[in-house]
Amino acid sequence: MVISISVAIVAIAFAVLVVFLVKTLLSAKDSLDNVSATLKDVQKTMEELTYEVKQTIRNVNDITGDVEHKLQQVDPVVESVKNLGVVLSEITETVKDLTLKTKEVSGTLFDRVKFATGKSEHSSNAHSMVTASTPEDRTLQSYSATYDKNGHNNGAWLNWVDTAVNVWQKFRKIPTK
């Protein structure tokens, strides 16, 4: 009898085991069905995204080509601006040199005139012209530089300058066609 009870217990245990295995397999089947459906959705989404990514890459390639073309067109302008900067730098250096040389020449000429006339009064007048602060002082200084003590014009060259200025003003007023 022990053997038949043992066989019955083994049969019952085997039946319980089969029931739990069937439940587990059914649950696994449902999970695999869900995974399969999810994979189909992912595959469909990937196909749609692949098309959109390809379109985006084409657009990026077109934009890149356009930007390269425009950069090539701008390169000569940038080169011109660079050259202009070099030229302006050279002009600035030339003007500096010219200014320094002009100061040297005017200083030398002033010293020569001072030495030639031998008058400290003339040099003090020239110095005071530079430092005159009011319009009245500048007018008086320019008058005294132009005329001597007796009121005679000692700057005949000023007449030529005045004549040239008048001619230039009249020339500017002539209408051009």
C-alpha cells in the first residue's frame, strides 16, 4: 500500500507541477505576444523616423552647400577689408611721419626766421599767437603779424592768398552740367 500511496502522491505532485508549468507558459506566451506587438510598433516608428532623418540629412547637406558657396563669395570681401586695414595702417604711419617732419621743419624755419630778424619781439608775438585764448587776442595777434607798427601790410603774400580764396569761392558757385 505504501507504493500505491507514493505513486498517488507523485501523480498529484506531477499534476500540480504541470498546472503551474502551464500557467507559467501561458504567461510567457502573453509576454512574448506583447513583446512582438511592441517590436512591430517600434519597427514601424523606425521606418517613419528613418525617412524623416534622411530628409533632414538632405536638407542639412543643401544648407551646408549653400553656406559654403556664400562663404566663398564673402572671402574676397574679407580679403579686401584686410587689405584696407593694411593700407589704413600704412597711411596712419605716413601721416605720423609727415607730422613729425612738418614739426621739425616748422621748428627749424621758426628758428631761422628768429635768427634772421634778430628780434625777440617777433618771436614773442609768434609764441603768443599759439597761446592766445580769446578770439580778441587772436585777432589782435593776427593783425600785428600782418601789419607793422605803422599799419603797412608787410605780408604781400596774404593778398595772393585772399585772391586765391576769392577765385576758388567763385569757381565753386559756377553750376555744373
